[in-house]
Amino acid sequence: MSEQMYIHMGPQHPVNHGLWTLKVKTEGEQVVGSEILIGYIFRMIEKMAESRPYDTFQPLADRLCYVSAMSWEGTYIMAIEKLLGMEVSKRAQYMRVIMLEFQRIASHFTWLSAYAGDLGVLTMLVIPYREREYVLDLLEHVTGSRMMYNYFRVGGLKHEFPQGFVNDARKLTYYLDERIKEYSAMLEDSKVFMLRSVEVGVLSKENALNLGATGPVLRASGVQGDIRKIEPYLVYPELDFEVPVRTGGDCLARFQIRMEEIRQSTHIIRQALDNLPPEGEINQKAPRRLPQGEVYFRTEDPRGEAGYYIIGNDDKIPYRVKIKSPAYSNLCLTSHLITGGKVADIPPIIASADLCMGEIDR
Amino acid sequence: MTPIEEHRKQIQEKLSGKIDDVQIIADSRLEIKTSSDNLFEVMTFVAQDLEFPSLEAISGVDWETHFDVVYHIDRWDGDSTVIQVRVKLDDRDKSQVPSITSIWASANWHERELYDMFGIHVSGHPNLKRLLLPEDWDDYEHKHISELYPMRRAYTLPEKPFSYKPQPNKEV
């Protein structure tokens, strides 16, 4: 038996993609134990939400995750609307779907770049960023900001799409579809990429559920778990799309799921653009006070299931806001995945979970 | 009978005496009220007999007179029901819930966060220590006891940013 050694990865380590520490206990090349330390950027966002009027928290909800700000503010706003019992117009709902799906694409591109870079395919470190920039340009054109949008409002959206948006958006979806084909070819034909993805970090269906995995990680393990289908919100029931599911449970399956999701997202956006109602109130008046009551609302974030548990107390300040982050559970389970594997498998496993420390530490 | 009504019926039949109340509070939201003594048994039933395989979140709520601990449990596989288990803890100073990490492994961090933010003790947890705050947070200089557990209502946000310094002569 070889000697045991402890390795500290983090808080500033290139594969961590954020500030957190991974303590690994090794025996030669084998990982025999691990511990994760988080909390480096803990900002008490939940407390901030409980200390200010409900409509002023939304820009902070953006800051939960810097790569998918739209989905976090969207989830917060929709949870508040559910608590208020508000219904937004069809046009606003379609516009929301378009923005959320573009955000999903941008988020998956960021992930792909980080994942391929960690695996040593450095060409793919920069290529997805080029395409992501086109998506961000479009989002900037609509909202005025590249990453922190502050575009959703209780009762609708901040303002209308700019002129020519529908055409630009449709053109972009076709362009992205072409690009995705190229990505898949570049990566799945790469020996290095496949060696470090196939049967690395295998997560069984039972473990995935028990460890609280959601989103692409859960679907890569063979569970049909997509909130857009299970508990539909907005106009998702009116749109035709598939939920990709793989049974491999390894890093390759998680990669394939995300690639397929980008294709499905472009498909959803095109349908939404076609069906976008020309008329409709997009910024309704909202009540000032939250009623007595509570709501647990969840949506499908690019990382998995994002949830807000909000308690209203007949006041404009929410009494309690609990944020359920998908990356929180996915980080917790990477500790289980890396134990028993090789040290060299740690980067692909961490990267395939798609972590975002902003929403984990909150 | 819709799935959620079936779940409610089963809970009413099998868990009578163990729970205080069970009712449908919204679309596909089923709430069970129970006490911390019966919590483990209720959770075992929910996980094994009702086949709810995944725990989503554990939230603490500070009502100033008492604490609530709220568990959200998910079904997946096409059933949108979320079971919400609510435990009321009357004794604020000795508030305690049993650990459910043996049922759902994902409870590990959620329970640590509950302890970290609210100071609710989780008995039987394999590794109950601070998660988001520093491990030696208790040794820092605190003006008020509520600063130990920042999500309690007594803790208010300070006017201006402040920094905590570890006590002198202490190895960190």
C-alpha cells in the first residue's frame, strides 16, 4: 500500500471555476476521500431579499449566477407573480421564453468552453466564446446589458423588443445550429476528449436521485427530469420540443445532453418567434404588497432545477426567501463522484457538473 | 383520483397519529405537518412507500416565537407533486431536528446550512459543522448572540460594511 497524501485544490485553482476548496486524500493515483469547502463568496443574498421591498431584489437575483442571470431573475419574478396570483399576457410570456432560451444557450456555451479547456482541447476553449458573444450581443441589444440584464418585471418585461429583433434572432438560431454540428464533430472525433469523458465519473440513476442531482446531470443518468415538461410554466406546453435523456451517466452523456439542449433551444426560439402575438400588454401594474401565504416555485435553469420558496406576510417585504440552487446539489455530489477514481479524472468530473459559485454560496 | 389525492389518502391511512395535518395547499403541493419526534418515520414512509426519491431543499423559517423547518421532496418521472413537510420547533433555545441523511444523502449540506444559518441542531448528522460561514465563526468577537446565526430575524443588516477580525493570540 502506498503512502497517503492530501492535496488541496483551491480556493484558487484553474479547474475549480470559482472560489472553493477541494481537499483530496490520495493513495498513489487513487482518490480515497475528499471534502469540499465552500462559502468564500457568501453574501447573504437571502437576507438581502428579506430586507427590502420585493421588487427591488430583482437586480440582486441577477447576481446569483453570472452566466445565467436571466433565468434567476425570471424564476424570482415568476415566483412572486405566482404568490400574487398574477397572469401575464401571452406576448410577454413568449418574449420571456425567447430570452430564457437564449440565456440557456449562452450558459451552455460557457460551460462547453470550460469543459473542453479542462480536458485539454484548447481549441474549443475559445470557439464557443465566439458564438456566445453573438448571443450576448443580441441580449445586449434588447436589455442594454451583456450579463446582468434586469429585464423581467413583475407583470411582464421592462420594455418591448427593439426593431428588427425577430429577424436577427431567427438568423442567429440558424447560424448556431450550423456551429453545433461543427462542435460535435470536433469533440467526438478527438481522442483526448473521448478518453477523458467516456466512463469517467459514472453516476447511477439511484445515486443521482438520492444525491439530489437535477438538470443535465440528472438526465444524463436516465431520468426524464425537466421542469418544463413535468410542471410547465410560461407557454412551454404550446411549444414542441424534446427532453434529451441518456443512460450512460458519465461525462460524455452530460456533454451530449447539453449539446442536444442547445439544438432544442434554437428549435424552441424559432417556434416562439413564429407564434409571438403582435399585441399584448407587456408591463402590467403589480400590487405593492405581497399577500399572506407561501409559494414554492421552480423552473428549469441551465444547471437544473432552480427554486424559490417565498413567504409573504401582508407586507411589501417578503418574510422569507429561500433559494434552491441546482449547482449546490451538483457540487455536493461531485465529492461522491471523484472518490474511488483517479486524480486525473477530477477536472472532467468537476467541469461536467457545471458549477457556478455565485448561486452555491448565495 | 389524481396522483396528489392518492398520496394524501395513503398518508392519511398509514401515518395517522404520526402527523398533525395533511392537505393540498396549491396545485401539486402537498403539505404534511408533523413534529420533530415523528419526522424520521414520516420521511422514511415518504421516501420508501410513496417513492419520492429526491430531496430538494430544507428551509428554516424564523417566526420569532418559534422555528419552522420546511422540507421539499420531489417525485420526478412525470409526477409534479412536491411534498412539503413542515416541522414546528417551539423551544427556540433547544431546537433540534433528526438528521435524514440516511434517507437522502443530499440532505447533508442542507442540514449543515440549517445549523449554520439558524442554529438549529441536527441530531445524528455525520458531520455537523459550519458550511457557508467560517468554521471558527463562533470564536470571533460578536456584539450580539444573534450574529452567530445570521438568518435569524434578530440579525439585521449593518448600515455600512464591516469586517470581523479574529481574536488576538488565537491560532487560526
